[in-house]
Amino acid sequence: MLPVNIPTVTVTARYMTPDGRPMSGTVEFRPPALLTHAEEDLFLGGPTRVTLDSEGRFSVVLPATDAPGWNPLAWTYTVTEKLAGLARGGRVYQIALAAAVPAVDLADIAPADPGTPQYVAVPGPPGPAGELGPQGPAGPAGAVHSVNGRTEADIVLGAADVSALAAASAGAPGGVATLGTDGLVPTAQLPAGGGAVASVNGQTGEVVLTASDLSALTQAAGDARYLALGGAPVTSVNGLTGAVSLAASDVDAVPVGEGVLLAGAQQITGAKTFVTPPSTTAAPTTADHLTRRGYVDAVSAAGTWTPSSMGFRGWAFDPAASSATTPQYCINGWVYLIGIPLHAPTTVQNVVFYIPGYVGGTMSTSSFAGLYTGTGTRVGVTANLTTLITKTEGTTVVCPLTVPYSAGVGNYWVGLVVNGPSPSNSGPAFLRAASVGEAPGGSARMPGKFIRHGRLSTTGQTSLPTSFTTDKVVADSNSIWAALS
């Protein structure tokens, strides 16, 4: 508890949000690093921190900044508001608390903009009295019932009745001393010897003491031990003030353990997406090593022809394995399905056929090709084939999809429906695989597996369906060659 001779000021405040809810947080009042009070032999320092209550209020009693005896004489509190929901927590500004104003609400002295300009908030003195209002009507006369507890008819009060000293005791022995016109007790009323001071710190006469006579610091020497307002070399850190604690994000840094090392062993977890594929010149040595595409291409298809060798994304089979003498003519209204596997994600833009021969002009506009997933969903379709397949004695026909399709890994079907020509001679003829018997050996598969060459059980179709169930796919003897690009 502070000595009673040091005057104090009660500081109150209330903080609320614009919608009337109480705010939460703390308000800190910090004097200079260390104050001294010579008369009370006291050091004063450190912050006083108060926490807002459930109504957003606080009340705190603080020493007045202008009380006599402080060293340094001129000092202020640094107020730091740390409130939830505000950018950077709140404000920092200076205030002075005058002993003449024993109660202050912080809202009456807090600066509106503590950043510009720099100033110290000080509670002002009471304003001048307003003009006297008009005289009100006289009230009824009231009766006196007692005076100082006495009720007799004729009351006579003495000095003791009003806790006063009798006039006869003024200046008399056993009474009270009086003051002369000079404001001092007359010599006649002083005891023998007058109680005069014989010396002060060993000095007599008209004594004038200096700081050195009291082993004290001069005002200038005392002030030199403290920083002046605004004299601190650091006023903020990364825009923050008060008790600053920086995190990695405050200095645009990556927290420890979250950055990728350029050298040394490190275990990296979580999914990572590379805008540019990582590259290496080393070949893999164990099964869990990442590897280069060139290495995979070299060992996976060395010495063989692949779809990419011919510019395709995938094909039904190597066209070199096609039948040399027997093309495939399509029955009108049948939806033929030609299986093509994709082993890597790709964008499919075209369906491709090879036409060994076509007299031209026999197909109707109800002839189409398209692309289906392995579950029977159509994901692409061409324009009608009359504009894409024309008279020829042998050519590769590229049939663009109306919208390119981003395909994932899996098995796909190229769908084909032809209407118009005779199914036996007026074409178009489609390249097909070499075969033995009624069903080509290329259709071999385990029961229940993907049907590589088939058709839909429904006939008489004039367009490609938007979808079908796989139980509607019938294994067929056709083995038409098709590719994707």
C-alpha cells in the first residue's frame, strides 16, 4: 500500500463493441523505469495491469504524477491497451494524472489519434460555473423541532455544544494558539526558548541547502538517468509496440520444421504439388525410388512400337496385327464398342480410325463416333461422320471430339454407330484385327472382366446413347481398330 502522504487518482474506463457487447483484454499503466520519492524513502517502478471485467469495465488507483517529492519531477504513464478483436491489440499513449483531479475516466483524456501528433493527455480543471438560473418559487416555512438534539423552548448553545473552543481559551495557557497578522504564532504564546531551530545540517543563519548538502542528485542529474518522452532508440518492432513477441510470420519467415532443406536428410510429409516436374540424372536403384520418364520409356517398351511412337495416346491394338484381307463393315443401327486402355492421365481430343476403302456418299447424318468410360458414361462425341469419312482407298481418319476430354487412367470404349450403307459392301470398311474362326482371339478375357470388343444389345440406334449399363455390353466378333489422340 502506498504511503498516505502520496496523493492518488482513481482511473476508471469501460470498453464496448459497436453492437453493445463488452470487450475483453487488459490495460497497462507503466511509469518510467524507476521513480524515487525522497520524502517517503520510496522507489516506485514496474507496470500496473488491469483486466476488463464481464461488463468491459475496470477501476484502478494510481499515484498522481505531479505530487511533490517525485524524482524526476516531470513524468507520465505509458498506457498500453491490449484488447481482443482490434488490429495490433489497441493503442499506446501517454497520460498525466494531476492530484487536483482525484477521479478520472480514461475516455475523457485518451487521445483520439495517439499517432498524430505526439502529446500527453492531462485531465483539465473544472470549467467555469454557468449562469445562475431563475429564482424558484418560495417553499412553505418549516418549523424547527430541535437544535443539536435539544428541544426546550428557549435554547442557548455554548461553544461545547457545537464542538468549538471558547473564545476565552484563544492565546491562553491550556487553550489554543492564535496567529498574528504575519501568519505566525506570536512570541508571547511560544514556550521558553521559542522552539527556534539552532542549525540545519550543521549550518546556521539564513540556511540555503543544495542537493549535495542532502547527498541527493540535482534535478538535471536525476533527469539524466531517465529517457525523455520519445527518446527511446526503439519505438516499435515490425509495427508492434509494448511487450513485443514476434513469430516467424511477423518477419516473413517459415517456421522451423516447415521449410524444405537444400541439403541434408529430411522427411517430408503431406501431399505436394510441383508446378514444374522434379528432374534427376540418376537411375533408380530400389523399388521406392522416383525415376525419370526417359528411364521408364527405355525399359518399358525398348525395341517395340507403342501408341506414342505413332503419335497416339492409346490404341485398341498394334495396327500391324490387323487382318490383311478382311475389313469390318458395320450393321446399320448397331453401337460397336472398341476397348482402349490408358495407362497415364491425358487429354483426348480425337477418335481415330483407319479406313481401308470407302466408295463415299453412302452414310447418313445419323452416323457418329464417341468416347465412353469403363462404366458406360459418354464423355465425348464427334460431329456426324459424313463430313469426316470421305471416299478413299486407304487412309487414317481423325475425328475430333466436339469438346476435349481430360481422361484419367483406366479402360475406355470408342463408340461407333453407322447408318446408311449396305453392311456388306458399300462401306466404309474399318481396319480389323487378324482372326481365326468366328470370334477373334484378341477378345480373350477372364470372366467378368472388361469386354475389349463388343456392342450394345439394343439395335436400330440413330445416335450414341449418353450412357449405358455394362450388363448391356455383348461380346462381339468385331475387332475394329481405333485409337485416341
